[in-house]
Amino acid sequence: MYAAIDVPVLYIIGTNDLIVEAKAEVEKLNSLGNKNTTIKVMDGLDHFLTTETELIQSKEIYHIDSSASDAIIQWIKAI
């Protein structure tokens, strides 16, 4: 199903993600060869695209690091 997606997709993952293993996930997505997908690996960010090292409150997961929001904005402008 993923390989057949025909709309632009931005996939962002942080190198400090403890839920999803970034390297394996990126390799898997790249192996599918979907040209509509842009993959961004954000150095030092976690699963919620923050630099937090402690548990965060659920409302705080919506406050992503500015490097991630900048990547999203630039991707939108480019499509």
C-alpha cells in the first residue's frame, strides 16, 4: 500500500526516538522506492520531535522543536 501512494508525503523521525528505530525505519521506507516520499531525519529529536529527556505531559507533545517545524514549512513550500 505505501509503495503505491501517489501524493507527496513527508516522513520525519528523530535520531533519539525510543519508540521507532530511526535507521531501520528509514532503510525500510527507502527500500520501497516511493518517489513521492521525502524523509527527514532530525538529529537529537525524539519520537515527539522534541529534545526532552524526561516524560512530558500530553499537551506538551504538540510543541515540537523549531528545527522540525522549519523542515515541515520548507517541505510544504517546495511542493
